Amino acid sequence: MTTRPVIGVLALQGAVDLHKPHIEALGGEFRAVKTPAQFKDVDGYILPGGESTTMLKLIETFDLWDVLADEFASKPVWGICAGSILLATHVTNPAQKSFARLPITVQRNGYGRQLDSHISKVCDYDVSFIRAPVITDAAQCAILASHEGQPVWVQQGNAMASTFHPETNLSAPSPMHKRFLDLI
Ligand code: GLN
């Protein structure tokens, strides 16, 4: 792509603005998007971390399910933490609706409670696990990184998921943002 790729960070809820320096450091254009009119110009989506149940409620409230399903089907997507839960084919603890864009099973809050949130190195880069899910099945995906013996960063085709937040590291760009922009 010769023009700057437009990275749309779904801005219904969660950690949106912290992605801006990472995207801009890689020559991309950051956009916080939440309406169908804004979706049209997006070249790739980041579904940010936050609270997946709240995001689901807002998607229903604003009647965005079908338009987002179409957008995600046709463009590169990266789900982070709550975003990875929205992209999964199966969600447990408890089961909930998801876009089934990436063939993974995720167990919500798989590391325990808020007190079990932590910063750890993934690919030699400090990232935050914040009430993160655990990926319990990623057999059809490439495992890009593991942590404590479990996959935490996976990819299939142009869809990617990380159970951790790299955007909280102020040293931009993160290796995860770099891989995502390289996909576009
Ligand atoms: N625990 C949240 C959920 O289940 C995800 C947390 C996060 O995105 N940091 O949606």
C-alpha cells in the first residue's frame, strides 16, 4: 500500500487512544471509529481491550452487529484481550456471543481476578495482562508467542489475537503493532 493505512480502533469502550502513538510510529493513521460511515475508510481494525460484555451491549444497542461482521470478514483484524473474546469462535466462563472470526476458544478471566493482573515480557517487550482471557484452543492458528506455557498471541490469515495489552508500553511501536501493520 502506498498511502498511509487507516487503522480503525473500535471506540465503543476500552483502551482506544493508547494505540495512537504505536500506529503513527509505523506510518499508519489512527482513527477511533464507531459508526458505519467511519468504517468505510478503515483498512484494518483493532478491537481494543476493555470489557467484552459492555462492548457486546453497545454493539446491540447501536445495531452494529451485522455491519461489523461484514467489516471484520473483509479486512484484517486484531483483537486485544476483550477484543480477542469478541473475535473467538468459542467463549467460555461463561459462554457469550462472538463474531467467530478467528478459530480459537477463550476462557474469560482465565488468570483469576483483578489482583492477578500483571506486567510481563512477551517477545522481550513489557505488556499488560489485565483480567485477561486464556486461549484454551488455538490448534488451527500460528502461535506467535506463549506465556506460562499458554498461547497468548495467535494468528490465522489476516486475523490476529493477543490476550495482553501491548499499547500500555509507551515505547512505541510495539512488535505486535508492527506485525499488524505489516499484514495490511
Ligand atoms: N475480562 C475482560 C472481559 O472478559 C477483558 C479484560 C481486558 O480486555 N483487559 O471482557
